[in-house]
Amino acid sequence: MRFVVDAQLPPGVAKWLRERGHDAEHVFDRFPPSVSDASIWDYAAQTGAVVVSKDQDFATRVLLTPRGPAVVWLRVGNTSKTALLGWMTGQWPIVEAALQRGDRLVEVT
């Protein structure tokens, strides 16, 4: 799978995804820090990427837009990168299964 990791998440999340065999990049690899959500959304749609974000705006956009990329909405508060990646490790099989089923919004709590 292909992923684009949003700005609220550390670049290490993209690295973590690549280590698991995915094609992943952080938005700062491609865009300036001032990039808009709309630009990220369009880029993900054009490249077939799933947006990974803590931003509810992307989740809302999925619900209001019949076409576009899938979104993995990480519902986690501020935490260290190590704790975040540990939490993701336990949740990721569920995320992958949902995306493989064709779910466009995967909410991870």
C-alpha cells in the first residue's frame, strides 16, 4: 500500500511504514510546511495514497466526498514517537485489514 503521512505526525511514521513493506512518505518530503489539507488530499488522490493523519478534517472530508483517497485517522493525543509507534504496532493489522476491504475511513482509537 501507498501512504502519505500528514504534518501532525513525525516523519518516523513514514519510515515505520516503509519498514513494513509499504510505499510511504511524509508530507514534508514533498511539500513546504504551509501545505494545505486540500493539496495533501489531491496529491493522495492522484497517487493512490492513503492519508495517515491525526486531523479530523481529513476524516470529515472522506464522509462528505464520494471520491478521493482513504484516510487512516489516528485518534491519539500528544505522545512520544516511541509510544506512538508502539501503539500503532498493535493497531496496524486492523488498519490493513480495513483498507484491504475497501474502507475509506479507518478510525484508530
